[in-house]
Amino acid sequence: MTEPDVSLREYVDVRLRGMAEALVLARAELDRRLEDMNQFREENRRQAAHSVGRDVHDSDVARLEALIAVEREARQRAEGSLSTWRFIALFLGLPGIAALILQLTSAT
């Protein structure tokens, strides 16, 4: 087997065309990757616009927990007071309550 005779000029031309085609393909791949990165960056920007910082989140949670504690204490006080009045009403009954009200109004 003998190698075909190719002139140096033909050889260089074929190699240069191959390199040019490789460059075009590499450029197209680079453009595609850059476009993907730009889309990823834009998606991150959109997500960041809808996110809240850790410090803001923590301060809001602390404020809400304090409000919940205040409401819970108020409810417990109200339930305790209501329980006391229920006990008085049950213990004294309606005649006892009427007598208590009469006594309180006559004292003033």
C-alpha cells in the first residue's frame, strides 16, 4: 500500500479548513454555554428577588413568636377568670348570685 500523493499546499488547505470548521463548532458551543449561563444567572436573580434574608426572617419570626406568647398568656388569663366565674356560678347557684348582686349594690 502506498500513500496517495498529496501536495503540501493541498495538505495545508485541508488542515486549515478542518481547523476553521473546528473553530466554528467551538464558537457555537461556547455561545450555547454562555447562553445557558446567562439563563441560569437570570433565574437566580428572579429567585433572589422573591427571597428574604436570614436576618430579616429571624427577626420576623422572633417578633411573631413574641406576639403569640402575649396572645397565649391573655387567653390563659381569660380562661382562668372565666373558670373562676363558672365555679362561683356553679357553687352559689342562681339564688346565691342574685343575693351577691343585691348585697354589692346595697353596699354602695
